[in-house]
Amino acid sequence: MPDALPENGFLRLSSIIAPDGPIPISKSTWWAGVKDGRFPKPMKLGPRITVWRVEDIRALIEKGAS
């Protein structure tokens, strides 16, 4: 599934987690993982726009998202 991700750039949460993304977890589990350091930290592009670097998500998938 990492092949479906762009080479570089940014991803919104809906493109990362289930049902459309490659990581099959819920939004609350994702945010808990961000808080405790299991998942990459986000970047804010605006007051209501949160994104993650594609490179960070690829690295997470390669090491095994659990």
C-alpha cells in the first residue's frame, strides 16, 4: 500500500488511517499514538489544516504500524 502514497509532500489524516488510508486504526487511536510518540508528529498548515509528511508515514508503514 505504500506505493499508493505520493513520493513527497503532505497527507491529511483521512489519507493515512482507515477506511481510505493504509493504516487500519481509528482516529482516536491515531491521536493517542501521536501523543505518546508511537506515530509521527503533525504539522499545522493553517488553523484547521493538519498534515503529516509523506516520508514520515512511509517510514511508519515500513517499520510496521501497530
